[in-house]
Amino acid sequence: MCGIVGAIANRDVVPLLVEGLKRLEYRGYDSAGIAVLSGEAVRRVRRTGRVAEMEAAALAEGLDARLGIGHTRWATHGGVTESNAHPHISHGELALVHNGIIENHEAQRQRLEALGYEFTSQTDTEVVAHLIHHHRAQGGSLLSALQAAVKELHGAYALAVIDKRDPTTLVAARMGCPLLLGLGEGENFVASDVSAIVSATRRVIFLEEGDTAELTIDGVHVFDADDAPVAREVHVSDVSLASLELGPYRHFMQKEIHEQPRAIGDTVEGIVDAGGFDAGLFGKEAASVLADVESVQILACGTSYYAGLTARYWIEALAGIPCAVDIASEYRYRKVVGNPKQLIVTISQSGETLDTMEALKYAKAQGQDKTLSICNVPESAIPRASRLVFLTRAGAEIGVASTKAFTTQLVALFALAVTLGKLRGQLDEAREGELLEALRHLPGSVQHALNLEPQVAAWASSFAPRQHALFLGRGTHYPIALEGALKLKEISYIHAEGYPAGELKHGPLALVDTQMPVVVIAPNDALLEKVKSNIQEVRARGGEMFVFADADSSFSESEGVHVIRTPRHVGILSPIVHAIPVQMLAYHTALARGTDVDKPRNLAKSVTVE
Ligand code: HGA
């Protein structure tokens, strides 16, 4: 959350900063701002709202500069106001942008106020600007002032700083929040992620925890947490510009929903190319790490947590080992009983989700070092902190509401369940072959589900005026009901709850009346007859049913019961196929309500704060 970009170049950096912020806007969109060194002065433009508004103001100001920093904010400390927007400036000389939370900001604020610094915002960030300014005033370079200041901070930060007294330098620091350097020809960059700078360079250095860096036109120098110079590997990013553009679509979420056959196909191809369900899929060490696993503990947040809940059914059924799934922010503060033979699986699209990262660290501190990360972003923090890694091949996901990351996570988790089953001798070759074949057919089945879009869109008009909705499922489709409810609330702001269908009569049935649409995920699996009984219970109370079934589940439309069928039942992978219609239902309902689909209120992607 929060996007940072900075540039030092032989050309005007203002368009680079603005373009970078537009690409980072998915990380936060409460306010945006830039500060540049223009002539002898630090000049700043900030606006609440979207980057486009800030861009218009920057154009009107006629800013032109060779050095600058920019920020798009998701507010944690202090409201959404222009004075809280970044960059923050100290004494008209030093400007700073920050992603993260400074936990000791109150103590630092008191200290700096006593030193005569005046605060103009309610943010935790402003203390950092003044603190660096204070150290700079003791003599030394901007870099050494930054290095001294960060040692006095508690919390998480990615920082980029400029100072009019150091017109040839941009400095940066990272602890707990992502930050990378981009290496250009006669120009260098700093950014929260590569999308911000990819039109200028693909050569990047990922800063490590505790690193600081100094960028000039000619090069970059990185220093470790002890301020010793350090050489960090240069990576060449393969992120495609097309994946960052909308193309013919109206929203990134729509584009990403439709990319799922490709994203799933690419992820499955990785499995097939590696020779099928083999430990090697998860890394070089995987055979030894997975050999004596006794149980699995999955840790994740949000949609990734629902992927984990689905995987529990697969892991227990196919591998025959117990599997627990926890919300990372709960696990990390709970007294857990560590088991060194337990596999810790973290799931995070960005690989930077703070709660998931902290839960992983906590799990390791309990003596559990069998760790596997399922992630969509190579070189991000969580995979780097894990012994085993499975990288999904979803491509850049920009819409705040996750879609293709979710379904490719499910593919990865399915591969894990089968691989564990194989290693434990639970599956014979024929069954393994069937399961691989099922995966190969998955992109086609997902495409069939996408073809239902006109029918799903027609339902959306019934949902748009509602205040509440219930989503029901059983077995592996229960987490899909949860995901359907989450998608609907995230982007349409309709209050929605997901429930196991069998739980209905233990409470939520009391909510059902003619105003409560009830979505049921009811494919032809072993629990179909049970779900049908639950549907009768709802109908008997006047509830209107919207049923996602499949061709084999013999549902028929009747008064108050609407049915959309996927073309065929795909067995164990059915939850992946049924994720598609619930995504489309949320998308079209949000369209009908006129909400900002890709940037829903109060949210942002890559949750790098607690
Ligand atoms: N704490 C700072 C930065 C917020 C942030 O990083 N959000 O993800 C602020 O509130 O401005």
C-alpha cells in the first residue's frame, strides 16, 4: 500500500513521476503528490483524490526538473487531506515520501518539537522528514543523515528523499516495505514496484531489509543495515507493458477475469513442463523438506485465505495429512504449538503482505522451518524468506479485487496436495495421470464458465438495488461462497455473507426474506442432495435463489429460483471453475451500481501495513 517513485535523470522527470504514480495508483488512491528540485528550490504539488488531479495541477504549475519523488497514498495515520498527502517537507529544504508505519512517531514528534520543528500534518511520516533534516544539520551527507535517522525509527518503511542542498543525489531506505532501484542509461530510479519504471528500464535491484541507497545520474550505491557498501544482484524484469495496460477492457478486473484461461494455462504448463506432480515443482530442496511432513499449516489473508480453505479439502483428501488454515493476522498473535515436521504454507499475491510475512516469521520462530510460499511476484519478500516457492503465472494483477491470482493459487495448492499425496504413497500412477489430465482441461472449462457472462450480467440488475446477500456452498464450494461474498462487498459495497449451506438453520436463516438474494453454489458433487434440501429451506421462507450449478446437477428454474449452469461438472477442480461466475456477478453488480471497480473505496492492493 502506498506507491513510491523517484527519479534522477538528464531529462525532465515530472512526466516519469506522473506515469509511475499512475501505474502505482492501485497501491493507494487517497491522495497523490510529487516534489522536485527545480532550480534552487524544492517545489511540491499534492492533491487528494486521483493522480490525474495532481497531474493537472503539476502541469498548471509548469514543473520541470531533473530530480524528484512522488507518492500515491493509502492513509494510515491522519485523514485524507492535502496536508497529510506526501511528499512531506522539512524546512523548505528536504522532501520525503514514505510507505509504511512509524511506530515510535509520537515519541519522535515530541523530541523534534522540542528541537523546534513545526509539524503541518497528522501523519507518522512527517517525523522522518524532520529527523533526517535534524541529522543533516549535524553535518555529513544526505545519505549519512538518512542512515542515522532510520536507526531511530521503529516500524516499517520504504523511503525516498531529496534535499535542495544535495542536488545531485536521491537517497532511499527500506525496512518491511518493498522498494527497488531501477538502473537506466544516464538516469536512475527508485520505486515500490517495477511497473512504475518499466517504460524507462527493466534492470532492477531489489533492496533488502535494512538497506539504504544513494542514486546519482551515473550510478547507484547500496549499503546494508550496518551502512557497509554491498553489491546486490541486478535482475532484468520480464513484466510486459501489455500486462499493465487496459487494452480493450473497461476495467483491470474485467481484463483479469478474462485472462484466467491464459493465467491458469501458463501455471498448469509450468507443472506439466516440470514433469507433473513432482517435489521439484516447489524448489531444489523440496524432496527433502516434503519427505517427512506430518501436517500442513496454511497462513494467508483475504482472498488468499479462501484459497487456503479450499486447499484444506484437497490436502486432507489426497495426501491424508491434517491441514489447518489460519488468518495470518490471527496466527501471528496467538500462542501456537510449533511442530518441526509441519509444513508452513504462506499464500500472498504480492509476496509483501505484512501480516502474512510476520506470521511466517513467527512460525519459524516456533522451530518450524519447512516453509513454502505460493506467490505471484518473483523476488518479493515472502518467497525470499521461504525455503520452498511456487510462483503462480498470473501476470501482473492490478485490480484491487483479486481474481486471476486466486484461481492460479488454487492450481498451485492443488499441485501441492497431489504432490504430497504422491510422496506419501496415497495415489497410484493412474490416479495421478487423471489428476494431471484434469488440470490440463481446466483452462477450457474456465473459458466455458466465462462464456456465461451475459447470463450472469443479467442477474446483476437484480442484485444492484439490494442491501444484503447470502452466499452458500458446501465442501470445496464453501470457500467459493466466502470468496463470492467478499468480491461482492469489496467492489459493490453490498453487505454479503458466505456460509456453509448446512449452517443456515443455525442462525442466518433468520435473515432470509424477500429482500435477501441467496446465491448457492451447487455443482453435481457428493453434497448436491444436501444443498438441494438447504435450497428448499430458503424457498419455504420466501428467499429468492440464484443458483450456480452444472449441467449434471439437474436443477430447473422455478418461481424464485434462477439457475445458471456451467457446461459440465469438472470433479475435484470444480471450485476453480465456480470462482468465475461469482467474480463476474460481483463485477457486473458493481458496474450496475456505478462504483469504482478497480479502486474500491478504503481499500488498496499489496497490504504492506498491519
Ligand atoms: N503512514 C503513512 C504511509 C501510509 C502507507 O504506507 N500506507 O500503506 C501515512 O499514513 O501517510
